[in-house]
Amino acid sequence: MKIAKLLLVLPVMLAYTASAQNLRDALSKVTEDYTNMRNAIEAGNATRVTENSQGFIWDVRAMHASEMSDAQRRQWIGHLDKLMMACRGISQGRNLDAQKLQFSELSAQFFQTLKLFNLNKKPVYKLSCSGNVWLTQSATVSNPYVAKADKNKKCGNIDDILNVRK
């Protein structure tokens, strides 16, 4: 009898594991897009920022709600709208300063999205300096909003940490 129950539950468990892995892979891709965008902002390359923001939009839209739990699915729509609004602002930004402003908004919202799913492979640090927010997977402060030679490169405080889910 116990084996029969296990055989009934096993496909559901395997489907959930596969869905969680698919969602983790999708979030990893979106995180990579985010990191590329942050690096382009740091490099002062508005064209690359725009290109990476479009990749971010594409990859966020590729996330399937069917792979989310019911609780995640209920919250996802609100997250999706906010992510899309900030990212559209970045992709339509005519200059780097406008893109930086939207990137800060995107960073704050993306951190909340990562918290919702809690599937990150590495810790994610939410940092801020002078009202600008950014995310990184390193506790070392390197402010992407200022040039590498700027004395404020180390300006930033860790506001929150999303640890790796065990």
C-alpha cells in the first residue's frame, strides 16, 4: 500500500523538481542580463545598457507562470509589471543618466522578485549609495553609478542580503 501511494506522489514530486529547476534556470538567465546591464552602466556604455535591457525584457517574459507555485503566481503579475516598466524606461532612455535612474528602480524591484522565488545559486546583496540601488553577488562595494577612477567608487552600504536557498 505504501509503495502504491509513493508511486502516485512520485510523478508530482518529479514534476515540481523539474519546474523549480526550469524556473531557477530562467532566473539565472535574467540575473545574467541584469549583471550585463549593471556592467554596461559601470562602463558608461548607454548602447550596451539598452541592448542588455532588451535581453532582460525578453528573458523575463520567457518565465512561465506554470512553473511557479500558486503563491508565486499570484504575486508574479505585480512583479512583472514593475520590472517591465523600469526596464522599458532603461531601453528607451536617451542618455546614461536617465538609464541609471531607471536602473536603480529596476534593481529594487528585481531584488523583491528574487526574494519571491528564492532560487538564487549565490547570495545576492542589495546595496545603495546616494539613493541609487544595485545588486551584486559580492559583498565588496563597487558602485556602478560612478566611474572606476571616481573617489566614490567604494560608496555603498549593504541594505539587504538574499542568501542561497538550501
